Amino acid sequence: MKKRVVFLSAIVLLFFVMIGCVSEEANDKQKGGEECKYRKIQGKSIILSIDNIDEGNKLVKFNFVPDKETKYLFPKINDTAYLKVHGNKNISQEFIEKHNIKIGGKFECFREEITQGTCTPVGFNFPDFKGTNN
């Protein structure tokens, strides 16, 4: 009789564990499929440094400064970042020359903070530089 109770208890426990796993999978799929929406904070980026990585590629560091005082949704994510283009590629010398990027230069920029979905929480968008994402 004791063996039967233990066996039935194990089956019931296994059943609840399986239901919990299925529920988590359903929630994950729902989150992953959700469209991401961002709020935009307008400001300027100031170029802090331009460093050589290898022949033809540069690492361009900037700091974002909002046009007006804003309470961030993600205050721990720094406003200093690296400019990237076309899927996180570093900047070419040609791109730097084309857009006249120099240390101390200022460019229109938006800090974008996620308000819905499960995408990257914060990014920077430069309207003057098509194909940039940070």
C-alpha cells in the first residue's frame, strides 16, 4: 500500500512539473513574438574619441546629451557608447570622412528606450547616418 501511495504521489508531482514547463514555454513564445516599441528622447551626441582598430576600421566613442532633462526608464544604462553601422559593424574611414565625424563634433541623436517587448532595452539612433544602430 505504501509503495502505491509513493508511486501515485510521484506521478502527480511529475504531472504538475510538466504542466509548469508547458506554461513557461507558452509564455516565452508570447514574449518573444511581441512587437517592440520604444520611446525616443531627442538630443545630441558628442564624439569623444576615434581609435584605430585595424586597417580601415575605427572605433568611434560618443556621449549622448538629451535636449531637455529626462527621467530615463533605464538609468543604469550609460549614455556613452560606440557608434556602429549595418548590424554592429565598426565605422570605416570612408564613413567618417563622408559624414565629417571629428572629435568634439555634435550630431542629432535619439536615445531609444523600450516600452514594450523583449528587444534591446536602450539604443541610439542617428538620423544623419543612415544604417546606424547602437
